[in-house]
Amino acid sequence: MSMRRSRPALLLVAVGTAVTLAVTAVGALPSTASTVAPAAGPRLDPRQARDVVLVGNSVAGTVSFLDGHTFTNLGSVNVIPDLQERLDAMNPIERAGYALVRQQEGGDRFVDDMFVSPDGRTLYVSRANLADVVAYDLVTGQQTWRFKVDGIHADHMAISPDGHRIVVSATTAQAAQVLDAATGTAVGRFATGTYPHQNDYSPDGQRIYNSSIGVTALPQALEFLKGPRQVTVVDAHTLHVIRTYPFPHGIRPSIITPDQKTMYAELSYLNGFVEFDLTTGRITRTVQMPFSDAGRALRPDDYPQNSAHHGLALSGDGTKLCDAGTIDNYVAIISRPALTTDRIVPVGNLPYWATTSADGAYCLVSNSRDNTVSVISYATAQEVTRVPVGAFPQRERTATVPPEVVAALVPSAG
């Protein structure tokens, strides 16, 4: 969820639970899928492919497209053209859920996560406050389907390597829902820990990794009431749980190595990250990063949604980690396997997410309160450029698109 907290935490949790239970009881939140749905289609012709970086501007309700190599802002797509329609269609229970999430988020947070189909023509977006997933044709701008998640908040997604399935975390339902990417219809679900957050497919598409963060509205002193915080590993085809890994704190952004033996993860309240052995199920190393003056001045209960660090990426050659110090307003480039710090790089205000460029050479970090993206070289551990985007950028993803998609973008900074 987003980067701000509301103070009446216990009341918020109680009301949120009541709203979710009411929604489930009355069946008021059905999934909907348009009869006009794109086929999964072939992959994009490499001769036409253009590498891009998607930046979800959460408050603006837009997705910026950056050139994948020069990082120039190519334009954006509006992903809430139906906002008023959605608000007008809400029943009282849905409206209460929308207001509750908006209160905890400190305002609207429309774009949570996004991916592009393998043919580069369809954009999938999870819309946090609207508790749904939508698909847009990137050339025509038409919304081709919409799926309403269970509960009152839609969170991180993942798209299968073949592009056929989408997984989305239904935050307050303690479940991840699996959708057919072509039609937006539900094909399954699996149980998770409390407040499921990040989803990742294994490179071979055989497994899904879901991590949960626990109830972030509760203070640190009540961490034992936040619910199960765990990594849930499921078979991507049957959706049966293979294994769970319990954690003492919420699991924030994480990176799993291609061999699926090691996970690096930021945890709630930790000013740094851990190395976790996926074979033994144990934390093997904890890396404490230095506090900036700004970070040191904060109490843990003032950390944005419990996160001290929130953004982690791995270089293309696997030798470097990019660690976003959210409360510290810096990015650290870390060398593997020693986990030594190459350099700490000052960036903008509230660095929130990190991703690696298509060529594996750069780390891109969203500066949420500055409406910019910092581009940092893994080789030199220096910021090479800073790109203006839309209001409150959060998640970033890489994709390839055809020329007609770039031509259809709205030429703006957001």
C-alpha cells in the first residue's frame, strides 16, 4: 500500500475488517469482464520492439513511458478515464471501502502496478483505490476488460512469462487472485499471509512467490497482532501451496536469484535488507545500512507504511544490488556476494521502488514526493540523470512495445 498512515490505526483495522466481511457476505463485489477481449497474441517482432520503462504515477492516475536506453519521457497513458463512472457505480459498501483506503493512503492512490503483454499492445494496471485490475489497448486507448478484486484494495501484480496469466494481491482478502490475461476472468486463487503484497513468477513460470506485509496500520508495539507475514510459494499451474516461509516482520520489496536459492528482501522497520536462504528457510545475513539525518529523526511508527527501505533491484549480471533507502533519501549500490557498499547515492524525496533497465546496466528509482525517476549506473554508482514524470511515481516495470504504441502516447511529463 502507499506511503502514508492514518493515526486511528485500531479503528481503521476494525472498520476495514468489517467492510471486507460485509463485502464477502453480500457478494457485492463481482468480477466483471468485457466481451471485447484481446487474444493473448504472438510476441512482438524483435525488429519492431522498443524497450521502455513503465512508471506508475499513483496520484496522477497515469503511466509514463520512458525510453529504455536514453530514459527520455516518451509520454503517458491515462488509466482512470472511467474514474467518475466507477465512483458513481459504487454501492454503499464499496464506497465505504474506497473512503477507508483513501484515508489510510493519505489520498487517492490509483496506480499500484502495471505490466504490458508480450505483443506490446495491452497494458494491465492494478488500481489500488478502485480495487480492480483493468486492461487497455495501447493503440486505441480502449479499456478491454475490468476485474474487481475481492476486498477493498488491489496491490502488486505479476504476469506469467508466457503472458497468459496475471496474479494480483487482494490486500484485505488475504488472497492472491489469478486472471486470464486475455479476458480478465478469474481462473483461480490461493491463500496468503496477511496483507499480501509482492508477487513474482519464477523465470521458468513454474512457481509464484507471494509475500505479505501484515497490517501496516498497527504500531510497532503491536507487531504481534499484524498477522502472518510470510512468503507463500505456489505451483503456478495448480495453485497449490508448495511451501511457506514465516518472517518476524513484513516483507517489503524482494529479489529472488534466477536459481531460486537466495532471496534478498527489505523488511518492515529494517534500515537495510536481509539475505535469505530459500533452501533452509533461514536468514543468513542482515545488512544494516546507515541512517541519514532525516531517517534518524523518525520514529519507527512514522516510517511510511512501516518501510525504512522500499526498493530493491539486481543488476543484469547479478553482481550488484540497488537498495532504495526510503526514509534516508538515498540509493546504495551493493556488491555481491560480499554485500559491501560501493557507494551511497543521494536521490530525491521518498525513493520508493527500484527496477533494472533492459540492458541490466542501470537502476531506476522512483522519487515519489519529487515526481521524478533517478537513473543510477551500476558500474559507477553515480546518478546519470533524473527524469520528470507524473504525480507520486511508485512502481516501475520494463517492457517492449511496437512503434504504434509510442505514437499513441500523450506527449506530457506525466
